[in-house]
Amino acid sequence: MSSYSAPVPFCVRWGIIATGSIAETFAKDLLIDPASRGITDVSHLLVAVASSRSTEIASRFINKVGAPSSCIAYGSYDALVADPRVDVVYVASPHSHHYQNAMLGLQAGKHVLCEKPFTVTARQAHRLVETARARERFLMEAMWTRFLPISAQIRQEVQNGAIGPVVRIFADNSIGTNALKELKDSYLTKKELAGGALLDLGVYPIHWIMQTLAPRPDPKPSSILSATTTLLGAGVDESSTILMTFSDTSQSPVSVQAIASSSLRAMADPDGHTPVVRIQGDRGEIQIYGQSWCPSKYRIIKRVQQFGVSGEAEEFEYRVPGGAHGLCFEADEVARCVRDERQESAVMPWTESLTVIEILDAVRRDHGLFFSEIVESEEYPVTMPVKMN
């Protein structure tokens, strides 16, 4: 009599660059058993953490997140990428350092998951993709929202025609702070770290628009108009609004207008009942609630094309399972891509990451939102003036 033996999950060994809050959230999600969210084909092991300042900082981080005793603390990023046990490097440094840190991992022969925004400039992003392609390494922007089950459900609703052809999208990510007071020590208000609302908050609304309209032969908008306001004395933007038009194709028979907004000062959902994303079609709309980076529910409102006629609504709630924050789902995608020897994810493809950063470039260029030459440089390697934890 033979007994059934379940397949052994494919295990990816992770190294984390930088020790800030997003690195902590990601590490804690990695340490949660994937079976708690119904995942049995892949698993994760945190084997190394690096701080550019000291080994002690990395050690404190390891203890804080509860990583296994086998996890090694490094006092430099170079030491981490030289560790042969590391399969994938997660770049969790501020925006200003993404390009240099991601390139470090790729040049060392590691697969790379790089926090959003992918890079500061489109030129940098194209260089990363070229390097990943040449070295046959996996590379992905860590837009974790795309991998949440609720996001997959919403994309499926759109593709199944639940609201008909999409004609207009509103997407907002605004956090309602007194930035100069509440965020005075945050990278969000630091020009030298490529801060501001646009690069940090604005990527989420743009990615909601992109994933809603995917797949398209050419994801680029046919026109971009924008407005920004500057955070007084900080040299970064406080608010931004982008109006884009996407031309009709054989897959989308109508042109689509899309508005992506972000703000450090204004609030996207002041009463807890305001949709942060609205996807409008000929036969209804999908309203998304909660935070735009991790929605808590969505509503599908059916309608007929007649003025003054209200439609019926159906509501779907969502909670991240297993006590996780939600970044675990993008880690699962990375593991599957590495296992299957894919260089990019079909859910977060290079073309869409490149399109998003090109949109951000266009907005910054139109409003004179530039960072230092070294932060925007595509030269590698260069020594960054600010060391990170």
C-alpha cells in the first residue's frame, strides 16, 4: 500500500536591502506560513538582511521581525549580494537609491524585487530592464496591490464585462497630513531622497488605471495633462493630478479618460465611505473602498444608459488572510517566476512599470520637479551621498 506524499513547495531564499518600515512589513509577511493563505506550491526563507550603516542595525532588525537564527546580518549591501545563499534581493531603500541598489543585485547575479516606484527616472528603469534581460535574471517592481486577491477579482470583473467597456476611471491616493509637521523627518518630504506625493503616493492610482485597462497592445496613454502643487520649503510636490487619455483599440472600442490624483494634504476617504477608485463602464461601475494600496471592499453598480435611473449594487468585502499585511502575495509571485525561470511577471510586466515611470517623468518635467543629478543619473556604480539604514 502506497502513501501519498505532497509535493515539496519551491523555496526562495531572500535577502533584504535596507531596514525601514516597508522592509519590516515585508519581512514579517515572508515569515508567515504560506499555507495560512492557501498557498502550498511555494515557500520563503529570510536568510540575510543588510544595513548600509552597521551590522548592529541589521541585527536589531532581524531580532525585531523574529527571523530565524540562520539569518545573517550584514553591514553593507555589497556583502549581502555576495552571499551565495541569497536567491532574490528585495530592495527596500528610499526612492533615490532604488536604481543603484537594484543594479547592485542584478550585477551580482541575483533576482531582484524593487520597491515602488521602480526607479526615479525612465532612463534608469530601462537600464534595469536591459540588465535583467542580458543577465537572465528576474526583475519586478514591488507593486504589491496588483497581487492581492481582491485586485485579481476586480480585474476579472472588468475583463468579464461586468460593467461593459470601460470609459472613465478615477483613482486617488491622498493621506491627509500636515506634511511639514507630521512628516518632517520622513523621506516623503526630503528632496535628496526623491520624496513627494507623486512618486510615493501617485504610483498607486496610475497602477490601478493600468491594471484596469490591461491587457492592451500598447499601454501608453495618448495624451497626458497634469497639475501639481509644491510643498513649501521642501522642494517636492505636495499634490498632483494627472488626466490621461487612452486611445481605443480592437480590445477597447472606446477611448478612456483616466484621472490619477495624490496628495499629502488632502484626504482620499475622509469619512470611511468614499470610494478611492471608480471604474466606470457603459453598463455600470466598480467602486473600490479602503486604502488604494490595500482595498477592503468593492461594489459593482449595474445601470442602464438612461438619465436619472439608479442601478442595483452588489458588495464584496475582503480581508487579507493569515494575519498578513498583504506583501506576501507579491513574494509568492516572485517565487513562482523564479521557479518557472521567467524573467518578468505577467501580472506586473516590465512594459507597464516602464509606462508608469514614463508618465511620472512627463509630469515632473512639465512642472520642473527635478532631483539632484546623482539621484537621476543612470550611471552605475555611483556613491550615494546619503547612507540608509
